[in-house]
Amino acid sequence: MLRILIAVTAVVAVLVGGPSAFPAAGQQANTAIKVGSVVLAHGVKQTSVFGQGDVTPLNPGTSFVTTDVPYAIVKVTSAPADTPVTLRLVDPTGVAYSVDARTPKRKDTKPWQSFQFAAPLYILGTDLESRTGTWHFQVLMANQVQNDTAFQWQQASALTLGNIKQALDASPLEADLHWRYGAALAIFNHNADAIDQLKNAIQLDSKYALYHITLGRIYEREARKSDAMNEFQAALGIHGSFYDAVFQSWAQEHLNHLKASR
């Protein structure tokens, strides 16, 4: 599942949107927070969100292609409760998007000793996927960059489709794999097959907005305005993801463009 995974010694609550997570003017930034490490990888070991131990990166590296879904595995140490953590993705043209998070509150005043989480970096299946070059994944605490990890995002070969199809054949009920395969097929203009795969993803999990956004983008590209608008409208009505604010901004931008072109 392409969701934020949290393997912790302290369970983390992650929120997107709402009031600013940064300290108000005049508040002192907390300097006790530390980012222990950031590892980028092509996947993570599927573990229980509430399990103990570390998140295990699969095939770590800093070079990815346009059919990949990179993961950032972040380890934070010495974090007081209710501490803002911002994950920011920067593409070659500027800031792509940010996700705001907070450490959970505690009944006592003790800080969390450490926690670790893995966040998928959604580029594939979005308007960002064609922006090849050097990207940056940043972790901010109290509005200050604590870690900046660079990675390369390069055009994929069509040969990568076979690897994704093999993974899908091994796990045909995984909605995320249908989404990834459909999004990858669309990169190479296999639109009919891409649409079929994305419909399969939505049939398996209709409550993940990104699936609708990726499908809507293909319909928009094929000038199927009504179908595209239906998918973007569906995305706007879905909540509960850590990426809600990001997904809704993408869906609304496409809807505005389609309405303006009528």
C-alpha cells in the first residue's frame, strides 16, 4: 500500500492542511528536535503501522525514473510532543508540494525518544512526472530546513513496464499496483490500457483521491472533458489521506482549467 508507514517507538499522528503547523510570531523555535537520518528507496518493507522497530528500505538510492514511486524514510529523534514536521518536495522548477505533520500529544511532558516513518513521494501519475532533473526532499522543523536530500528523476525506459506488470501479476488485488501500472502505461501513451488499470485500482479502492486524479489526467489529455471532470470532482470529495490538501489542490486546479476551457 502506498501510504505513509510509521514504525515507531512512539506512534505518530500525521495531519495535512488546517491551521499552519509553524510557531506563531514571537514563539521560539524548538531546537531540541533532530533528524537522525533520511534514506530514499524504491520501496519499503511492509510492516504493521503500529509495529515496533525500524522501517526497512528496499533498494535504497538517489536515482529514480519516471515509473518509480520513491520513498523517503525519515528518522526523527528527541522530538517534543505536538511538534510540527514538514516534508517538502522540490522539483527543478521550485517547490512541488509540502505535507505538514505533528508528533502526537502526550499525557506527560516528556519528549518522544524517537520515531521513524516512510512517506511515498508522489510524482508518477501527476503533472510533476515530466520534470526530470535534480529534485530535493526536505525535512523542516519549526520552518527551518533540518535535512535536504537530493535525488535524480530521469525518463524511464518502456522496459520498466515489464517489472511493474510482474509485480502486479504476483499481487493482482493490490490497488496501488494497478494504479502504478496504469500511470506508467500512460507515460508511454498506452492510454486505453492505462484507463483499464486505473479503473481496476478504483474498483479495488475507490477512496484514494490520487487514483481519480491520475485517471482524470488521461481523460483530459484525450479531450474527454466530462469524464475528466467527474474524476477530479470525485477526488475533491475524498478525505482521510495524509496528502488530502495536496490531492485536493491538484484536482481543483484541473477542474478550474476544464471549466475555463468550456
